[in-house]
Amino acid sequence: MFITSKTKLKVRYSETDQMGVVHHGNYAQYLELARIDWLSRLGVSYKSMEENGIMLPVFTLDFKFKKSAFFDDELTVKTSLRKIPTVKIIFDYEIFNGYQELITTASTILVFVDSKTRKPIPCPPYLIDKINNY
């Protein structure tokens, strides 16, 4: 794994069910927040990428749930780049609760896509440079 970042999140009431457990559908949003934070820490704005015609749709999303998260928990999402991106970028995630217990692991594959043609394109050179210079 290459570059790793840690993003802290607080579980909101609206993200839980009647038992106070985080609904599984919210974890995809947690990963998205962590990816955007990972890019930001690298010095890359996702908004700027989109304004320059690059989109990053999710191609695969994989979760393994080990323990539940609950309302008001402070979660830490550890986001790691698996390898130098090509046409796709692969991230691995570990989500920890406030007791530093590993509660979820996940991975995503996103594809660089030209916003006009909607066709896959190589990772932009400036992103590769930032990764290599990290």
C-alpha cells in the first residue's frame, strides 16, 4: 500500500436504525468522504478534477462488516492507496470505532472517465506526480 490517510467521522442519528445501529447503506458515504479527504491531503481537489472533465465513478465496492457502529460513535476511516493508479484507482479501507476496534474493512475500484465522452481515460499525470512525490 502507498499513501494512507485517516478521516474522523461522527455517526449522526439519521444514519442509524431504531436500534441505534448504523445502516449498512451509509458506509458507502463514509468511504466517499474518506476518499475526498485522501485526495485533499494529497493536494488534489475532487471538485477541480470534475471541473477539468474527469469523473471517478465507482466500479466495485466491497465491504466486510465485523462489528456494528452506533449513534454518536466517532469513527476513524483509514484510507490506503493500493497501487499506482492507471485507468483505475484502488483504495482499501479500515474503519475503527472509538475503542480502536476494527469494525469494517472495505475496498473500492474507481475508473477515471472523460466527462464528455464517458469513456475511460488514464489517470491524470498531475495525480501520478503527487503520489510519486509524496
